[in-house]
Amino acid sequence: MDLSVQLGNQRYQEWYLGLNNLPGNFDLIIVGAGISGCVFAEQASKRLNLKSLLIDKREHIGGNCYDFINKHGIRISQYGVHLFHTKFTRVWKYINNFSEWIPYEHRVKGNILVGQSYRIVPIPPSQKTINILFGANVSDEKEMEQWLCSRRVPIENPRNGEESALARSGEELYDAVFKHYTKKQWDKWPKELDASVLARIPVRTNTDDRYFTDPFQALPKHGYTKIFENMILNDPNITIRLCADFFRIRDELPNSKLLVFTGPIDSYYSSLGLPKLEYRSLKFEEEYHEPEGGFYQSCLQLNYPGKEVDFTRIVEYKHKPNQPKDSKLQKSTVIFKEYSCDEGEPYYPVPNPKNRELYEKYKEMAAREDRVCFVGRLASYKYFNMDQAFLNALEIFDEYFSDSSSFRTTLIGEGDGPK
């Protein structure tokens, strides 16, 4: 990915001064300037007038949500496409404090090889999907349900991802949509993963081709990075230091009443020599094109579920409605082929019994920590959607600083995982 030009974002010299010129005491030291860290800093300041030192090993704020305008004038995301959707009214009200929003309902297409030619179909699978792939000729929900019932494998309690998919879709859809995409994404066959992984993508009996069905679906008008700037910049209670690796400077940090850790929970205990938790990461291959009509493909996200290519999807950010003015009128575009890999930034926890058992050990150790609060998807070893990450941080902040003994957090459930 070409990172030579990152326009449209604010930068300040003092962010890169390391630990120089810092006060000796803070109320909170927060490790990680993504969703969880920024929520904690913003809430601590606004609600309790507490002072936070917010540090991050990266050179920018916003975590994996970070986006910017590249040298071609197109707003792209450095860590893969991010799409906001939520059913949580509290989250929707909260994020509206920091951005204008443009309504947007995400639609994913799959480019599936049938014989010698590709067919573009809706993902998640629906009536149109099976009509195009298999000539099913279904026209209503009853016919769709009958088609599925005649193919589903009767498994009452699926034990793994393969059984989960077969019980919902049958072998034809499983082979075309789920099986090889899962192998590329996780480097594990579906039968090697928890049933919950494959259950994240539904099989629909109707014609709804939206990827999400939540009541609130939108994109920030000026990009995701602007949200974080509006949350924490120009707040005298929040001090920011970037390119600051917690594990290298932890013994030199100022004093604090609370350490908020949003990184991988196993990395916090790495000095003890315990095993690492498994994560999947992503690699992006950028290509510049000048196609006729200015667009490389017909949609923002085109998945490739088949084994004939190594990448999982192609993303063309130019399709997003929150692009800068006139960007859609230019002839050029950039696309990103996305590959799943083991090395790199941790994106997705790998859910299987071995990792779950190991995480529970780390969780028990974390519960015994004094004046340390673990927050977020990496600290929880659980994939969160953006809205779930916001809600998790808000509720953990409530729980930690609330005087009420009856406080209860929302049961968030599973995130969507890799799209």
C-alpha cells in the first residue's frame, strides 16, 4: 500500500516527542489510540475531568479505523474496509457527537467461478444467489426454504464450522461460497474452526441483498480519522504520544492511577514466556488503474470465494459515498487485493478450543491485576464490530468508574468477522 501521501488528517509535532516534556503524573495512561483508548480518554475528560496520557506504537491515531486521502485524491483505509452499522441506540447517539454521517447500506458481491466463467452473486446467499449459480428458479421465500431443506444436512448441534454451514446451506452452497473462502481467510478448513465462525454469515430466504440489517447504517462524511480527531484533539486533559511502544517505555512512563491496556492480552504477559494466542492478519496489494468509466469493478467490495485465486476480495474505495468532491469524476482508481496471513497486525482471533482455553488463563491473570484495566477486542480476544468496540469501551468505563454495584454490561455477542 502506497503510504507516501496521507492527506486530510491533523498531525502535531509534540505527538512524536516520546516521553519528553511530560508531567510526572496522570490519572490514566492509555495504551492504544484506537476506538477503546480514545473512548476512555474522551469519557475520562468529559465526565470526570481526568487527565490521560494516550500512547500508541503507530504514527497515527484511530487504530485500524484510520483512513486518509491518497495521492490520487481518493479516501482509503490503511487497514481494510470499515463499515459502520449498529442496533445500539447509545452507540449511535455517541458517535453522532463527533461526525456528520451519510446513510449507506453495504452490499457485498461474490465473484464465483462456474465452469469457465465468473458469476457475480449477492453475499450473504439469497434467492438471487442460488438462481444464478444453480438455476434454482425460486421466486419467493417458501420456494427458497424448500430448496434449502432438500439440501441441508440434518445436524442438530453443529460441532464445527463445516457442520454449521452444511446444516444451514447444504453442500452446493457450502462448496461455492463458504468452504474455500474460509480456508483462505483462516488457513484452516471450516471443520477446524468453531461452529460460530461460519454461523456469522447467514443464508437468507428472502431477496434482501444488504450485508447488514441493523437499523443504523452510515459512513462518516469526512472519514473515520476525523471522528477520533474530534474526540480527543484540543482537549487539555488528553496528551498524545505516537510512535511510542508501551513495552519499550513501560518502565519510564509517568505515574498514573490506572493503566488502560487495549493491546493483545497475551502480549501484556509475554515476559512470562507463556504461549501466544493465534491471530490472522491481512496483507494488501494496491493496483492503480485507469479503466473506461473510471471504475475497476461494479461495487465497493467483490469477494472471491473460490480456490482459483489466493486473495479473498478486491476493494475499490472510490465507490464509497464519503469520497472527496469530484473524486468519482476522475479517470483513475485504485483497488486493493486482500490476502489473509499469519504475520502482521493482529486482526482476527482464531476461535478454536485450544485458543479459547489459553485465553481463559490470560483472563484469570488479568482479573488479578491491580490498577490495570483491559479493554477492547485484542484484550478480550474477541472480534468486535466497530459499534461493539464503542459499546464495550463505554460500558467498561461505566463499570470501572460507577458507584453502582448493580451495573450490568450488554451481552454483545459475536462480531461479523471477516467480510
